[in-house]
Amino acid sequence: MAPLASSRTRSINRYFLGLLIPIVLVVSLSISALFAWNDYQTNKASRLESQRLTFETFAAVIRQPLIQGSLIEARIRAEALASHSQIGCIEITSPSETIKTCNRGKVSLNAGLNRMDTDLYFSEDKSNLMGHLAIIFDNSDLLANTWKNLGKNVVGFVLLTVALFLVLSVGFTRIRKELNELMKILVSPSDNPQKMPEFKISEFLSLGNSLRHQFEVSKAAAEAKAALDVARHVAHDIRSPVVSLQMALHAAQTQLDAQTKSALNNSAQRISDIANDVLTNHTPANRVSEARSPIQQLPMSVCLALNEMIEEKALLCKGTSNIEVTGIFESEDTLVEMRISDFKRVISNLIDNSMQAMPIGGRIEIVYSKKNAECCILIKDNGIGMSAEVVRDVLEKGGSYGKPCGKGIGFQWAKQKIEQGKGRILISSEKGVGTNIKVILPAFADLSQRQFHEVRLSLVTKEA
């Protein structure tokens, strides 16, 4: 079956040209024959009308010498007319003798002859017969010219067909080349958009872009599915020790003071929230793309969440390091549109960075203030600090400083979340002195709704 299938396949230019060229030839020959036949009929009708007028004129001219009995004059006039190229022969007879006769052998050899004859009378009433006139016109040149024109038309159409064949060969060669490029995209799609073949035909360019887009969508869907599978495993693996930790805290609640128990419960809850966020953020329906803005969040209490994080970090540093974590609240509480779990993770990541910048201990101050429609959270430490170049690189390119195994993931995630909440993050640092990180978020516009504020605070308290 393979040889049979191979013998039936042809390249695109051979297939279409093998189908198109015979059609063009047949149509060309048919049009040429039609035009030639139409020209022949038109010329023939015009020629016959001209010959009829010539015959009638000559009959009137030859009638006069016959009336006068001048047969020699009639013969001279007949010889003069017979010299015309379209006259095959002239035959004139009178009742008494033949004035001029035709060469029957010569006339019979020709084709396309037109014979006209009439009787000649002395008067219009046809009462006295004077003779008989017959003229054979030679129209064979009409047919010869028709065949000649047909040949010229056929040659012209053949040349046109050859030119069309050459042009179509070039065009189909380009089409075949671009089809091969499309096949390459189908067989091995490239991840680099710059490697997209340069198509000359707009339809192939559109088709190539559509194929590339479909491959990108399929690849993104496959990557999203793989990320979702990983997120499920990670979330499951995180939840298991969290459940064990929560059970241990519940069993030891009588042995812990209220502040320690609250801080540990908050830490366990944040770990559980992180596991839930990992799974939620990698679900296709909840993934936030660049073209789609994030879903608006419910307002949350800044002071309440910030105070929980300060207590947690202070408890963590107590007895384990020489780091002191304190909080200063210079303004009244406000609301911001941000998930409380995201806000806590942002603050936690920034405080952790400050703690890691103080290997021999130090002091971290978290200062909260509110001005106009913005709230500001300032995290100050007296750690090793950074140079201006390092600060610029961290803000623009990401990365870490002063941590051997650090990747800068925590800070970049915090910066991304702050910017998604329409806020901004600023860094000022001096090497050997310390670092100030300022988080600025827009305050919730309708803070005058005190009732909603109290309800939200109660919800935040229950969630914590």
C-alpha cells in the first residue's frame, strides 16, 4: 500500500498546475476558435454584400454595350473586371454567341466560391432577352485568413499559458515553502517568538500566529495543571504538620500564658493560610493575569493585624536572640482593601529581613501612622544596612543582600502584593547604620461607616 499511496501523491504545484493548465488550454482554444469563427462570419457577410453590389453594378455596365450590339466592348469590360483578385471567372453569353467563358477546371479547384448570375433584358418588363451574366467570386482567402488568425491566437494563448505556468510555478513554490514552515510549527513549535518564520502571504501569517497562540495556550494550560498538582501536594504536606501543631497547642494550653498561646495560634493559622493561598492562587479560575485586575478585597483593620504580628515576632525573639521588637501607633486605626493573610505575610517577611540583618542583635521598631488618605507602616532596624546601589538593585531587579542562601523571594512577593493593593514600598538604608522600609497603602475611602468598621474588626478578631 505504501508504494501505491506514494504514487498518488503530488506536490501542490504539480497538482494545481496539472489541473489548471489543461483547463486554461482548452478554454484558450475554445475562445480562439469562437473569435475566429465570429470574425469569419462577419467578414463573409461584409464580403458577400460587397460582391452583390459589384455584381449589380457590373450587370448594369455590361448591359449597355449589349443593347448597342458592341460585343467587343462587353468582352473588354469583362476582362477588366476579371483582373480583380476576388473574381474567379466571368461568363457572358448572348442568344447568338458566347462573349466570355469560364475556365471550369481552374474554378473547380478552389473552395469558398460564391456564384451570382442573372439574365439581361432590353427593358425593365423583361420582354426581350439579350444575354446571361454569371460571376464566380473567389472567397477562399477568407477561410485562409481565418485559419491564419486562429493560428496566431492559439500561439498567443499558448505563450500566455506558458507565462501563466511560470508565474504560478513561482507562486506555488512560495506557497509550498510556507506550508512547509507551517508544518515545522506543527511538528516542533518554538518557544522563541523571534524564530517565527517570515511569511510573505498574509493568510499563512495569520494561520502561523494562530497556531503559535494555540501552542502557547496549550503550554500555559499544561504548566498551570502541573503547578496546580504541585500546589496540591505542597498544601497537603503543609497542612499535616499544622494540624499536629494545633493539636499540641490545644493539649498544652493550660501550660502556656495567654500571650504565648495567642502568638503560637496565630503562627499556626498563618501557616494554614499560606497552604490555602498556594492552592487557591494556582487554581486556573483564581489565577490573576496581567490583563485581569485582582478581585477587590474586603477592608481589614491595619492596627489589629499589625499588633498581632508585633506580638508574634516579639515572642519569637524573646529568649532566642538579642533582638527587640516594638510597635508604635501614632494614629488611629484605619482600613485597607487587602486580604488579612496577605497583609500579615508582607509584614512578616519584612520583619524577618530586618531580623536577619542583625546577626549580633539590635532593635526593630514598627511605626504606624496615617496621613490624609494613606496609612504608613515604617519598619526600622539598626542592622548592617545597605549601600544605595544595593538598594536600587533590590528594588529594580530583586535578589537578596547579606544572606548566603537568600533569594529575595519574600521581599519581591511583599512588593508585588503591596503594588497590587495600589500601594508602594520605599527603602532607605545606610551601610553600618540600618535600614528603613516604608509601606504605604491607600486607606479605605468610606471610613465614616463606623458600624461596618466595628463589624469588620470583629470579623478580623474571629479570623485571628
